[in-house]
Amino acid sequence: MHEMALMAGVFEIISRYTADFPEKRVTKVTLVVGEMTNAVPEALEAAFEVYANSTNVEGAELVIKEIPLLARCTECGREGRIEKHMFVCPACSSLSMEIKSGRELYVDSLEVD
Ligand SMILES: [Zn+2]
């Protein structure tokens, strides 16, 4: 499962942030997840539970902010959402599309108690 690998990276970041205060518990984790990562929110939640088990993150709320895949045509400048990974400009049929957003995967915020 692809999401397990993504979540491994997320927990590396969390453990780096919480290393200085190991007695604290993480209560909320907000993740920014771009559409292009192909991560399924339900699978991310399941992976989160697995990694949080028996750590200071156990029981924390996971909030997922999904970022749509947007691209800009370098030929005509049209900007829009890419559906089904079809990197073709709907205005001029150019294949020269520059990705503006959707590749993100990072920890946006952590709340500790
Ligand atoms: Zn175009």
C-alpha cells in the first residue's frame, strides 16, 4: 500500500518535531495532500492508525486537506484542473502543461497537549 510509505515519511517528520518534548502527546495532525500523490484519504487514515499505535501520536485526530491538481498551459496560458491525469490543454490541445499544484504532501500543523 502506497499510503503506508507516505505515512512513514510523515511520522519521521512528526518524531523530529516532537523529539524535544517526548512527554507530550500529539492531539491533532493536519496533513496537506496533493491530488497527484494518488493517496486515498481512507488509506492514509488507516496507515496513520498503524503508525500511531503505541506512540505519543496514538488517539490523535488526523485532518487531511486535499489540494487539487492544477496545471497551466505554457502555450496559451490557460490554467485549470487536470482530470484523470490528462495533461492536455482543453483550449488549444497542447501537451505542454506546467503543474501548479497537486504534488504536495507535508505536515501543515501539529497540536500537542
Ligand atoms: Zn493551451
